[in-house]
Amino acid sequence: MTTGTTKRSVMIAGHRTSVSLETPFWEALREIAAAREQSVQVLIGEIDAARGAQNLSSAIRVFVLAEMRRAN
């Protein structure tokens, strides 16, 4: 499994921001978005809106972990 970090640019609430995540998190995020029939960008926007003061990359990792635990 490749675990390198990848930085991607996403549009959130009308502005561009960069998000750095390890490959498995990007893959899981795509799977979750597909299961919800939404884009990764929309899903990241929802995570961003709910994260409070938490770093966006960290909020995404915590979200993915919670979703994976919920699925089991």
C-alpha cells in the first residue's frame, strides 16, 4: 500500500484551499463520497463546515476513521 502524502486543491465555500492527506485517506474519502452519491469536494465542504477550529486535514482523517468504524 502506498502511503505518501498528496496535496490537492479544493474549492470550499467559494475559495480554494489545499489539503494534504495520505493516499489511503484520499481513497477512503472517495469511497465515502461515492456511497453518498456526492463529490469529494462537497463532502470536504461538509467536513469543513463542521470542524470548528480543528485543522482541515486532521478533521478529514477523523471523519474517515469515524465512518470506517461506523461501517464495521
